[in-house]
Amino acid sequence: MTNILRFVQVFALGAWVGSIFYFSAAVAPGAFRVLSNQDQAGALVQFTLGRLHTLGVVAALLYLFASVGLAESFKGLVRPAAIGVALMLVLTVTSQNFVMRKMVALRTEMGSVMATSPSDPLRVEFDRLHGISVKLEGAVLLIGFAALFLTVREMTVTSG
């Protein structure tokens, strides 16, 4: 059972971190390079980021449940990697339910982000929230790398 729970941890966290990396390196920049309309690219990025956040929530829950199972108690949640994953979860939920929700409302109100003047208060707020969104995703990615390293290191320390 231990091997299965460790696999769940590494798979869940690896899939989440890998997806964020792929989204940041390929999907988002690709959408803005390939699609002819930047508003359409923004809509694609919004859609895929929403799916990425859902994947992140599921991955975090799987990781944390596996952590409890491995420790055979809730003490498994106070290990550094599990704390990192819990923080990633909080940042992801914050991004999706607060930042993204406000950005969607602003995008709807503007009609077109690109056609809205950069000095328009709606656009200024949208751009500010976009900056927050990028920082949240970056933080989740960096914490994810650290949590993945700590998870793998813990596996090698306890097995060898």
C-alpha cells in the first residue's frame, strides 16, 4: 500500500506541476501567437487555466489524502511537502474563484480587452488582476517544484 500511496503523491504532483509548466511555456504563448484575435486567445487561456485549476484541486486532494494515508494520521499534513501542496491549493482556489472570476466579469463588461484603451479604468483593473494571476501561477509552480523535490527526497530517505 505504501508504494501505491507514494505513486499517487508523485503522479498527482508531477501531473499538476508539469501541466502548469506546459501551460506557461506552450499553451498561453501559443494561443497569442497562433490565433488571429487576441481576445480569442485570452478566452482560450481563460478556459484552459480553469481546467488547469480543476486539475490542481484534484491533484492536491489526492496528494494530501495519500500523505495522511502514508503517515496513518493527520500528522502527514504537517510535513513540508504537504504544507507546500496545501499552500498551492489555497493559491489555486484564490486565483480561480477571486482573480479569474473578476477578470471574466471585466472582460464581459469591456466586450473586447484589446479594443479597450489601456487607460480605461476597467482595463487598468483587468491588467492589474492579470499581473496577480501570473504571480499566483508562478508561485504555485515554484512551490510545486519544491514540494515535488521534497516528496521524492522523502521517498529516498525512508526507503534507503
